[in-house]
Amino acid sequence: MGISDLEIHLAPKTVFQFNIGSWVIPVTNTIITMWVVMAILISLALIARASMKYLPKGFQNFAEWALGGMYNFMKEIGGEAAQKHFAIFITFFLTILFSNWLGIVMGLIAEQSGFLRAPTSDLNSTAAFAIVAFIYFEYQGLKAHGVLGHLGHFVNLKALFTGGPMGVIDFFIGLLHIISELVRPLALALRLFGNIFGGEIVLTVAFLLIAPAFPLPFMMLEFLIGLIQAFVFSVLFLTFTALNTAHEEEHEVIAPTKNETPPVVHAMVG
């Protein structure tokens, strides 16, 4: 296969399909790779659980070090309240990371047939990740503020009728917030898809143009990019969740009574 025979397909290839009545359910090469990723992660979790000891060593020591580091980093971004989001945060990170890395290795092994492909190089997969993330951080916003409180961040009718000119500005800022909220899952999906799909194209071209031993620098770069993209997606997900669940600080200004000296004046006089 030469560079002139290279065909780039945006959509994944259908390997086989299930026919259930009038429904046709295709199974693509990205779905198969995702099944492999799931099997690896489940196997690692079972191995870690079965070999868990009071004094960690070996794989358990590495797992505790890696997960502990991610947990502490997550708390630095989202604060103590973010610890309840750790399970889905680390699930996103590990699933996307293994999908990126496995796609690089298996994609080069099956380069001639294109049988295997990274799940994150399929826009359907990244859109699914982004939709799950969007539903989660919107649900957390509703849970933290209530339905009316959460919707009030987007449609601030109270400010429109009682805030004067600044209230009108606040109202239209809320409408712009609706657009930014809807763009979040689109940005998550397209950023991850574009970086991983583009990386696979670079690796394939490098493999065809140069001897098979020379794409190693490109592979190392793609492994690094795969790690960064998994990290970026997970951190953005956590940031959006923290923004939706954050409570606005309420500052009460207590006016002095008729015979009471304001604190600032009292300090200046004293």
C-alpha cells in the first residue's frame, strides 16, 4: 500500500451488523476497540481488588500513587466539594486515555486493513462522552440550586424588572450564558475528536512514507497528545461541574441605626 492508495474515512468502518427485525445495528471498528478498552479497565480493576493488601506494593502501590495524585489535583481545582465527582472524573480520564493509546498501537498493527481504530477518533464516541458530561454537570447544577435557581442563571427575569439599566444588562448576559452552556458539549466532543483523528492521519502517513522503525518519534508524540487530551477533557468536565454547583457569595450590608456610628467613621475618629 502506497501513499497514493491512502484513503481517509471520517466515518468508522462497519465490521459486522445485527439484524433485529427491521432494525439494523452496525458494529464498527471503533466499537470493537472500545470493547477492548472496557475489558482492559475491568480486568485491571479486578486484579487491583484481588491483590489489595494493607501494605501496598507493586501494581497496588502504583495504582494508589496515580489515583491519589489525580484525587489531590482534582481537589485543588474544584475544592473539597469536588471529591464526590472523583468517580466519574477518573472514569472519563482512564477511558479516554486507554482509548487514545490503544488506538495508536492497534491502529498501526492493523494499518493495512484499517480494522481497528481509536474510539476517540470517531465523532460518535466523543459526542457520547460529551453528552454524558453535559447531562452530569447540568444535573449537578439543578441539584445544587434547584430548578428555579439553576434556570435563574440563564433567564434572570427578576433583574430585568427590578434592576434598572444594569438589570437589563444582566438579563442579556444570562441569555448569552445559555449559548455558552450549549457550546460546552460541542467543544468537548470536537476538541477530542479533532486531535485524535488528526494524530491517526499523521501516524498513517508517517508509516507509509518512512520505514516502519522511524514513526517511533511520531508514536511517542501521539502517546503524549493522547495523555494530554484525556487530561484536558476530564479537567474541563470538572471545571464545568464546579461552575454549575458553585454558590454565589451573599454579602449582607447592615446599615447603621440612627444613633450608631458607622464602623469606618468610628475607626477614623478613634
